[in-house]
Amino acid sequence: MDCRNIEFSPETSAERMERAARVFPSGLLKRIIALVLYLLGAKRGSIADAVGMPQESVKTALRVILQDGFSALRDRRRSDAPRVAKTVGVPLRISARREDEWCVVAFGDNANEVRVPATHKIQARTILLSLLNSGLLSMQETASVLGVCPAHCRELAANLMRGDVPDTLIDKRRGQAHDYRVGPGEKAEIIQQFVARAVTGHSTSSEVLAKFVNERTDVGVSPRTIRWHLNKLGLTGIKKTLPELVATLKKTSDNAA
């Protein structure tokens, strides 16, 4: 491109440079002019004199611009370089719920869900307890979806931390192997301890009941056995209604007297 026949007006140039300086930072404007003069065939020394930059700076600027392209027109060492906005990460909310015959784990609000049939107990326990052990689900939430009490859920989660699924979550027993150890007397003690503690507002966890039953009967039943008999006798379903029933009967008895 031969520009020798183009007429340049110093007055017009000064006016245009003033307008451009309102939009472009001074350093950026100099590098643009330096690039144009270089492309038109000017020597680097002449370019440095024209734009008021050291010759070595002009050499470096031209080399970087021709290597990196448009983004290199800015002096990336200066504070006027474009700032990259920091993206604030939003924590992903993970929740679990029981939906009809499904155990559902939801990831965020974008309808990303894992749905496991509630009848697939081992699969559901593996997924939910793994999330619980990773701190992504709460104990109460996990226990509610799995249909177990928090104490049992805590026990299952601890077992899964200690061993693999086949060894910890799959029940290899066939029925109640030692039911003979829990005879009528022991069952009566389980009922008595459960009712007395439920009515008086004390804990009815299987661990607590096992402790008192073992102290009074010397049979050595486990909390798991206690839970099995509580469910078999239907006691877990009346825990909340027992105190109210006792209070009503007591009130009726006092009125009759």
C-alpha cells in the first residue's frame, strides 16, 4: 500500500487525535498508530519518534501484537487492561424425598434427579447413605426416605463406612434366627419398658430399650432384635398417641371419682 500521494492535514489529525483520546487510553492509541505505520512500511525508529515511545518498546509491542493478535494491543501490565469478572459459584443443593414408590435424589433446581424404586432397598441405601457419609444429605432426611429411624440410619451409614455393600447392607440372615431367646417374659419387658418410657417422655430408642431389657432379663438381646419385635408388635406406631391416651383416661377417671 503506497500512501505517498495521500495528503495529511496536521490540523485535522490533531482534532481527530483529541476525539480518539476520549475513547482510547493513551497507550492503546499509540500502539494502534505504531501498528498502522509499521504496516505502511515505516521504520521502527521513525515509528518510535512519531508516537513518542522508546524504540525497544515499539519493537516489543509490534512483536507481541503480530503474535497474539488484537488482544495484545492493550498493555496487559497496566490497570486499564480488561478485568475478567469473577464468577461466584452457587453451591449445588442436593435433596432427597420419598415420592410414592420411589426414592428420589434431586440435584439443584434443574430437575436433575436420580429415581430408585423403593423396593430396591440395597440400591436406595447405597446411594443415599453414600451421600449422607459425604455430608450431602442430612441424617433426618436420609432416614425419612429410607423409612428407618435416625439411630438405625446412623448405624447403617457407619457400617457402610467400615465395609463394602455386600458385607454391610445385605442381610444374609433367614428370618429371626434366635427368636427362642426372646420369650413371653422378654417380650413383656420390651412392651413394659416401651410404654412406660413413651408415656413419660423418655427415649424409646432400640439402644436404650436393649440396655434396660438386658438388665432385667439377662438375655443379651441386641438393639436390632428390639427393633424387630417393636415393629412386629406394632408398638412404633403408637408412640405419639400413648401419652395422649393415658392423659385422657386419667382425666376421665378423675372426673368419675
